Amino acid sequence: MGLLAGNPVVGGTVLERAAVESPDFVTGVSGWAINQDGTVEFNSGTFRGTITAGQFQGIDFVINQQGIFFYG
């Protein structure tokens, strides 16, 4: 029996729910969510390895393959 077999959240290799959220999740305010469409929301995080992305976008900046752009 595989590690994911019988898991009520992950049915085989597919997320069975629209999202997995912390009990206090409120969009843009508190908690965390991992959505079926692949998007996530966390307050902050620590990464000890490599992060790879097509684009990083913040309130006042964008980092993508064309360069780093700051807005004021």
C-alpha cells in the first residue's frame, strides 16, 4: 500500500479538496493555504535550498528574466 493510499486530502496523486488551509486562514491576513490549482499563501518562510521561479513580484519590484525592476 502506497504512502498516499487512503489519505483523505491527497487521493493517490490528486489533491481531493479545493484547498488545505490552517484553521485561522483569512486571505491576506492570517494562516496559510495550499490550493488545488497550485497556488499557495503563507505569511513568511525560511528556505535552506534553492528557490526557482519564473518571476518574483512584490509591491515595489519585479524580478524576472528581463531583469530587476523597482517602482516608487
